[in-house]
Amino acid sequence: MKVLTRFRFAAAAVGVLLFTGCSSITNSHLQKEPLMAEYLAGKDARVELRLSEKLKSALNTGDELMWRLEAGAFFFNIGDYRRSVNEFERAEALIADYDDRPTVSVRDAGGEGGALLTNLNALPYRGFGRDRIALSIFKSLAYLGEGRPESFFAQLRRLRTAQKEVHEKYRKFFEEEEKSLAEAKKRNPGAASSVRGGGAAVAGRSDSAEFNAALAETRKIAHRGYGNFLNPAALFLSGLGSLLEGDADNARIDWARLYEALPSNPLVRQLYVTILDRTKQKVPEDLKEVRPFDFPLDRDCVYVLFANGRSAAFRQVAIYYPVMTAYPVCEYYPAPYRFLKVIAGGQSGETRLLADMDAILAQEYDERLPGMITRIVLSTAIKEGAGYAGAWAVGRENEAAGAAVLLASMVYRAAFNTADTRSWEILPKEFQFCILPMPENRTVVLEPDGRKSGERSVVIPEADRSAIVYVNAPAAGELRVQVLGLPQ
């Protein structure tokens, strides 16, 4: 009977590994290092090959959504809009599948058990709240690149309600998270005693200085966030879509929320005053001195959207509690540029911060951290207890066999001592923006940090009365420009 029980335990662990993919043993961030290095260096063919391989191996595993998101962003950035839309549609289908499952499904129950036997990578990656909004942003822009204005506007209309839906769905997620953790503690009372003290006990240990430093930095960055998964870039695009469709009132609602999120941003203040004038609304006293744009915003415009830098990711750190456990912490990367100077005809301007993507992720990580720590401590206690109990039981009958079981359990625990570092990494660190009237010569000059040495020029096609000039700079020297013609 004991042999059968151990066989079932091993079989369950193997089954979990097959479902979760490679991230249960090699953490996701390490897996992506070669891919990200090539992406930052502009080696598109190599990136495409790696993504193709990952999409095949991750099919029908808990990592599939993550790789679909990476592929969707990559194909958008290289201008392959059809493939980008295809990947995002598959990602949306996976998200809908997760959202539509019963609170306790057979598949998720297996993931819960697997997480206790292995690590949090056994649970399917459902995407962060940030991911769901970013998906909609990129998908709308990909439709624009494809020349499908109706789909562009339809996606922006969905974007208007997406942020509210994300907030509601994640509130439900946190409620279900508490229930599942309570059930796991109930099923494993001995291990549950190790969880007492929660995150404070882990973070307060003298040997977790690296974790404490990373957490302090994350909480500092999280204070720059906007709350409730709000993404100002989504509000800007949603308002722009409304304005282009002739609905200035809805544009005013979106840009009022944008102003609430970024009240000190000079471009946002100017944008809000302009739409208030357009809709004949009273301008607040604190904005009386702000001059509206002196050109119409719904025609003959250039909207520069600057995707600056690479997104924050998660890296693995070790904490001894009392044995070594692996935790994910946020890893931040410096922005390659401070701003873009944009010259269009006789006018010029500088891009300003529109959405701090690092802060949005940091806020959500901080909210998820208590549940994350509870799961990690519980899983560690269960694996440690099972390993030593098994070795002791076998050792009573055969000392050499007991030592072998203990060694095997140590190897197993070491192999699965992996933090869940899964995230969508092919995203910008931040979005910046600038608005200028369409120049007569239809030529826009972009100067990173205002330096002529790195300038790029782009010509807007005659067919596009207005356009979004999307500039992607994941690293210094890697400046990619895409012109997305706007319908009028």
C-alpha cells in the first residue's frame, strides 16, 4: 500500500509537470533571457523562431496564455498585424475560458494540488489585470495597422468597459483566492501552522535582505500607480476613438478620468480643457490658466505614442524560512530615453508620460503578495514534511532505503524550488505621448532626448488625414516607427 501511495504521488507530480510546461522547474524569467536579449537587439528572425517553438511546447499547458501575449506583442512591434491579432484572439479565448469556469473546477483543483506538490507554476497563468488592458490596447492598434477601422473602433468601445470589468473580476479572484487557501490549510493542518505570521514573518527575517529591498522598491513604485487596474493609455485611446466617431461627450468622460489620474501632466490638462471647451462645459478654477489646443483634435493631427523601454518582470530570490524557498520579486529596467522631441512642420513638442506600466504591475504584485507568500510557505512545509516522513517510515525497515528516499526527496524539492516568475515581458516600461497638427509636408521628425544625432524621420501617407505614429524603443538605439492611419 505504501508503495502504491508513493507511486500515485510521483504520478501526480509528473502529470502536473506535463500540464504546466517548463516553468515548474526552470523559472519563466530565466527561460526568456535569450529571447529578450534577441528582442532588445532587434534580431527578429531569432525571436520569431523561439516564440514558434515555445507556442508549440506550451500548447494546452498553463503557460500558453503567457506565450500568446508575448507573441501578440512581438508581431505587432514588427508590423505583422494579422498574426498579432490572431495571437491576441487566442489569448482572449484562454482568458474567457478561465473566467467562465466554475469557482472550483476539476482542472483548477488539480492545479491547486499540483501547486502544493510542486510550486505555483502548477496553477495556470491567468494574466495580470495589467495584461488584459494592454491586450486590448495592442489589439485595437493592430486592427488599425491592418486597415480595419470598424474593428479598431469596436475594440476601443470594448476598452471603455474593460477596466471596470477587470476590477470586478479581480475582486472575485481575490475572494476565491482566500477560499482556496482556507481549504488548503484545512486539508493540511500540520503545514498550515507554518503559515502563521504570513508575509511579515518571511519579510522580517534577517536573511531576506534581498527580498526586503526588492519589496521596498516595489512599494515605492506602486505608489505611482493609478488604482483599480486603471491604465491612462487606455483612457486616452478610448477618448480619441469617441472623438473620431463624433461622440465628444464620451471623449470628455474618458479624458476627465485621464485628468483625475494625471492631474499635473501638462498635456493631459491641455487635452481636458480642450474637450471641455468643445462640449461647452465649465472649466474648473485650477485649469483656468490652461490654454486649449489651437487646432482641432479630430482631424489633421499627429498623435505620437512612445513605447519607452522594457517592462518590469519578475526574478527569483531565495529566502530561508527555515529552509530555502524561492520567491518572485519585481525586476525593473532603466528607460533608454527620457523623452522624444517631435518636430512637425513649424511646430515641435516633447512627449510626456501617459502610463507608467511598471507602477501598474507593481501595484498588482503588492496586492497579490500575501496570498502568494501563504501558498509558497504552505507548499514548502508540505514537501518538507512529506520528504522527511517518507524517509523516516522507510528507514525504520531499511536504513539504506530510508537514506535513498531522503536523498530522492531532497533532489525533488530542489528541482521544484522554483518561483512563479511568469509575466508578459514584451511590453514597454511606459507610454508617453504628444499631439501636433499634421504638417503640410507630412513629415514628422523624432529626436530621442532631443538629440539630432539619433533623429528619425517618417512621412505620413497622403491618404491618412490623421495618424498615430507608434514609436517603440525597448532599448537604446532600437527605435522602431510605425504609422497607423486613422479613419476620419
